[in-house]
Amino acid sequence: MAAQDTHKRVPRGYPQNPNGAESYMEIPTRTGAYDLIPSEVFWRERYRHLKEAGYVLRPRYTPDWKPSWADTEMLPNHREDSVMLMNHQIIDARRREDNERVAIKRVRSDTGELDIMKFLSAFEDDNTNHTVPLLAVLPDPFDKQLSLMVMPFLRPFDDPEFTTIGEVVEFIDQMVEPLGCPSHTLTRDIALANIMMDAKPLYTDGYHPVWLQYSEDISHVVAPLSRTGRSIRYFYIDFDLSIRFPDDALPYAVGDVGRDAEVPELSPDVPYDAFKVDIFALGNLLRKEFEQRYNSMEFLRRLIDPMTRRQPESRPTADQILVEWQSTRSELNESLFRWRLGPKSEPAIGRMFNDTVAVARRLVGTL
């Protein structure tokens, strides 16, 4: 009994077998398993510059960083500063003036992405603009060909998963309003990875910027609140393939580019209507992520089918899509919005049980 009590009192992050501690902790650390990788060194070199500009990186990237578990019996993978960066182009930081978490992306100063982001930032007060805001642009202190774009820190739009039909409806409301971008700008890369959300309303205590399922100190898994009844804002991101057309120019482009390889007209040398590419890509995303995956999504076909026609000229315009969606939405019974989003892959017995539980929870919530 005494041995069991001692075991229970071992704090999380300490080895349960002290005799094996050296081999488990010290050897990987000593051999460099937790050292900064080259893409992280880039950000460490800019730590002081960013801090002077008002942005503070996590402790791992301080110039004099020493692993917090060094000379202790703590396990590295339970310490926040052991978490390595996943995307070499982007790092998270805290804005000093309000402690808000932001994302900082390094880009070439001579690329169209930076120019388009600056253009789109002029529309940040327009509620129909769903492109990620540009908060600031910082010159790189060492490379004049680079700039550092500061943006809000966002989370993948489908993490956590949608749970009700109403949550999907609200998502589509924003994505077709009108296709997220101001006039004469297009993304050419609408895809699952390029739509994100401001998830702060779902995680009131925050979450780790790399290990998204964990608390900021990675001490425990965090559970999100429901999207239902909370104001979630969705954004298009990543404009490195985007084009801005002059007001009097035809929207034609060339290039077999973008994440959606199913767009039929993409070509490296035959011009195509780039706006119709965006329309196909969004319709294809809605079809794959919602209409094909979940029950009771048949109403989306009225929107998706015209958007994904093979002939670009037969697809609707962004304004026509918005009108069609508003018409479709107005015909839906609002009770449908509260229905659980049931996967089509779910067995009948499981669906019946889960639907019953969902109804019971909804009834309890109204008491």
C-alpha cells in the first residue's frame, strides 16, 4: 500500500521508474533530439527583433534557451519547450500590448502574396470579407528580400468537427458571402487546408499553438465548447497563388496550380476563367466534406451541383451563388439546424443511439 501511495504522488511529467530515468530522458536530450531544427533557428535569430516590434515568441526560441527539463527528472515530452515547430514558414507569438496570440509568416517581399494581403486589409471592416486580416508587416532584420506578415492566430475550420446541421449552415453562410473575397480578387486555392477559423470562443482557456489538442502548457487535453450559439468567424488564408485583376480586366489566368486537382479546366498554357475555378473548388469542398459525409445534407446539392459543372461557363457567378444559397436556406425548417450531424458511415444501430442521446442532451439543455 505504501508503494502504491508513493506512485500516485509522482507528478505528471516525472518518470514512474527513476532507475530508467537517465536512458529515457538524458540520452535523447544529450544527443540533440530536442535541439532546434534549422527552420526554428531562423526564428530564434529574429527573437529580439520581434520582441522590439512588440511580439514575443515562446521560451524555446529565446537566444539563451536551455531545456526546462535539463538537470531535472522531468520528461521532455511533458514540457512545453520541447515542442518543435511544424510549419517552417509560420510561427506563433504573443502581442505584447494585449497578450493576444498571433501568427507570423515569412514571405518574399517581391511576391504577389504580400501585395494582395495589403490590398485585402483595406476591407477588414467589411463583414462580408472573409480573408485573413493582415495586422502588420515587419521588415526582416537580416534579409531585405523577406518580410514578416503578422496575422491573427487561427485554427483549422474542421477541428473540432462540426456537430449539428446548423453549424454547417453558418459556415456556408460565411464562405459564400460572396466567396469570401472582395471584388476582382480570387484565391485559386480554395481547399480544406486553406480555410481556418478564430477558435477562441471554443477554447476559453486557450490551447497550444502546435499541439492543438492540448492546453497551452501541454499538461492536459482540452475539450472544446460547442460551436452552436457561439460566434465563430471563418477565413480564407494563403494567397501565394492568388491574382488581383484590374477593374476592367477579364479574369483569365493560366497555370495548373492549387490543391484541388479535380478542377477540370486547369491548364499550364490554356487560359481559363480564374473566378470559375474558385467556384468549382468551393463547391467540391462542400460536396466532399459535408454532402458526401453526412446524412440530411441533400439540400446542399441545389448549391453544389451548379458550382461543380464541368463547363466553367455554365457555373453560376459568386453573386448568383449567394442568392441561391439564401433562397435554399430560407426554405429550411429551423428545427433542422439543431439535428445532430450524423456520418453516413455510421451503422444504423449506432445512429439511432447517438441521435437519441443528442435529443436527450438538447432537451436537458432547454430545461
